[in-house]
Amino acid sequence: MKRKNAYLISGGIIIAAFLILIIVSIFYTPYDPVQNSYGERLLAPSAKHLMGTDKFGRDVFSRVMMGLKTTALVGTLVVFIGGGIGTVIGALTGYFGGIVDEIIMKINDAINGFPSVLLALVFISVFGMGRANVIAALSVVFIPSFARIVRSEYIKLRERDYVKSARLMGASHIRIIFAHIFPNIIPTLIGAFTVGFNNAVLAESGLSYLGLGVVPPDASLGMMLSEYQSRLSSAPWCVLFPGIVIVLLILGFSLFAEGIRKEYNV
């Protein structure tokens, strides 16, 4: 009997719990997360306000739900856009090789030579702040890492017997790339996308913490940490709960990625 993968199970449970909370937040929050209520400013956690209120009287739990939805949306779109483009580039260059592969990988290495957050800052400084620009900036930054991962997998698999057999049977290059080789790299891709999501969440939180990410009245977990760091002693719940959510979100996806690695030996 195969031993249960504790990393995969525990990570999956945490991710599922956050996914349920995100889905609920689309349709319902206990209070309006952007509505000020000055008569309830900086209330400590209670049965009425589970995570207390902030300096504007807004319910912190509702703000955390909104911020989690924003942060998760950014992370998901970044890995699907950047990861999707990077996957296609890596598949084509890894399969065909040649001069095009060399040129693209040189460009890839040049981009990777700069810190990802720095490149995102440059992009945002040119095109402005806001959720859409953060997604676009981080997507561009994430393309090279996914391209390199997928390229290395295709280089390993392109000379396997089943690929040679497909060529002998007259299968087209596109069919071989996406129908024969691609299914065999899915476990690696799942791990890469999971780690990429974590990195995207951290990058978005960092940008929002610096005031260069999501623009109010939208909420972001990183923005909440930035807004209330000066009130850490007087109203710690305003910082504590968003911070815990970020840590648990990263932990869940890290455990899941480790579980994938152990399950498929990738």
C-alpha cells in the first residue's frame, strides 16, 4: 500500500480552505470592506468584529477577505499568463534547439540577471500603478523562469523512444510537442506553477507594501501591512491577521509543491 503524502494532503487542505474563503468573499463579506464607520474605529477583536476594526472603522476580517481575493487573483493570473507564455517558449526552444534557442536563451539570461521585483518596479514606474499593471509587470518578469524550466524538460525528453516513434509515424512537430511530450512534464509544471504562485504573492505583497501595487479603495494583504505597521503596538490585529494569512497561504502552496515533488520525484 502506497504511503500517504502528508505534504500533499496538508498543503491541499490549506489551499482548499483559502479557496473556499475566496469564493465566499466574491458573494459575501460580513461588512462592506470599503465603508468607513468612524464610530467603530480601532475596536479589538470581538464576536461582532472577529478581527477587530481599523482606523477608519472598517471590519478587518472583511478587508482580509477582500485582500486575499485580490492577492490570490494577481498570483493566479501572473502564473497563468507568465507561465503560459514561458511554457510555450520553453517547449519550442527546447524541442527545436538551434540558433533561435540560443538567441532566446541569451535574452532569457539577460532578463534573469536583474532582480524580478526591480524589473517590476521599472515597469510600474513607466506604466503606472494599479492591479492590471502589477499583473502585467509580474507576468513579464516570470516568463524567463518558466521558459528555462520547460526548455530543460523538453531537451531531456525530445530524444526518447516514444518521440522518435511518433516522428517515424509521421506526427507533426506541434503534435509531438503538445500531445506526446507535454503530458510528461505536467508534474514538473504543477510544481513550477505552485512555486511561481508563491513568488507572485510575495512580489505583489511587496509592491503593495511599498505603495506601488494595488490602488485604494481595493485592498491587498501587503497594503494592509503597510498601512498599519505604525500601529503595531496600539492595534496589532490590523497587522497580525493579514500577516498570518500571507504566511499560511505561502505555507499551503509550499507544502503542496513539496508534495508534488515527492509524489512524482521531480
